[in-house]
Amino acid sequence: MYILAFNGSPRPGGNTELLLNEALKPLREAGHTIRLYQLNNVIIKPCQDCGGCTTTGTCIHLDAMTEIYDSIKEADRIILASPIFFYNISAQAKAMVDRCQAFWCEKYLLKKTIPEGPHGRKGLLLLVAGMKKNEEGFRCAEATAKGFFRTVSVPEHEILAYSGIDAKGDILKHPTALKEAYEAGKRLGNTAIK
Ligand SMILES: Cc1cc2nc3c(=O)[nH]c(=O)nc-3n(C[C@H](O)[C@H](O)[C@H](O)COP(=O)(O)O)c2cc1C
């Protein structure tokens, strides 16, 4: 299967990346093809609401999204991983999500969904947040991620969200997070579920 993963954290080796790598581990072990985008390291111009995609479903701006659009179409599984920044996913992740407005136009205006492929399309959302209680941040981020997944024709996704994870490496001290991420990755690689 083709696994597409997005890391929305700007912090190299940060909590999001550690969690994401753990989820990717079983998928690598199973020999799936993995494409990981470090969103902080690519240029994605925020959506300009120019209307360029409304009649075609294709964004007229050429940047990293040009390649990401193809990756999203080809993917069997999509993982979106992000820290909570101001009660939502990071700006890096949100810029990518907003540019999926082109898919929204394609799906809802032009009535063209991305084909399911032989394994169906499934998603995984990974979130980390510094505050000990972060229901509101997770709720907002989950709503954004749900909009993203449904827009790119991923009908179901799992969510793992961890609060009280602030300093770099805090996620390593969490009693269950890494194991849960590994297990979620394993489930994601399960081709039997369609
Ligand atoms: C700009 C910024 C905004 C943040 N906003 C929140 C927030 O709204 N709620 C929260 O719980 N933590 C917030 N945090 C803390 C991060 O979510 C936390 O440090 C997280 O572990 C960072 O993940 P990373 O190591 O993958 O970058 C914020 C951190 C930054 C830098």
C-alpha cells in the first residue's frame, strides 16, 4: 500500500515526529511504500481563495502542493500528525489542508471523488498538546482534520491525542502513547479492512 504521512510540527525530533515515527514503524516493517512530508520544510502558499479551482478542481498555484495533490490521490492511507498550536493543528498543517479546497471543489461541485483503490482509503490523526487539559484544542483540531479527511475522500479515520506533552521528548515519558501509535499504525496497515 501507499502510505502518505504529514508532520505538521516545525520542531525536528519533536513529540509529533516521535509519535508519527512510531505509527510508521509497523507500516515500514510490513514493506509498505511510505511518503513522509515534513510540512515545515516545504513551500505551501496559503490558499488565496482566487476561485481558480472552482470549475476545474485543480489549483492554479505551483508549489509543493502540486506534488502533494498527486500523493493524496494515490494514497491508500493518510496520516496527519500535528502539535496543537492555539487550539488547532499547526499553521504548517493548516496551509496544506486549506489548499485541499481544490479537492473540495472537485468532490462537491464537480461530483468527482478520489477512487478508493483496492484497499479502501483510511486515515489516522495524531495530536500532541502541551496543556494538561485540552479538550477544546483537540475538538477544534479534530473538526479540521475530519473536514480534511472527508474532502480527500478518506471516509474513516482513527484519532490519537495526547495532552500534557510539552517539552521536546515528553511523549517518550508517556506510559502508553508510543505503544498505542504503533498499534494504530499496525491497524492502518491492515488490508483486510475495507
Ligand atoms: C505557537 C505554539 C502554540 C501552542 N499552542 C498550544 C495550545 O493552544 N494548547 C496546548 O495545549 N499546547 C500548545 N502549544 C504546545 C505544543 O502543543 C506542545 O509543546 C507540543 O508538544 C509541541 O509538539 P512538537 O514537539 O511536535 O512540536 C503551543 C506551542 C507553540 C509553539
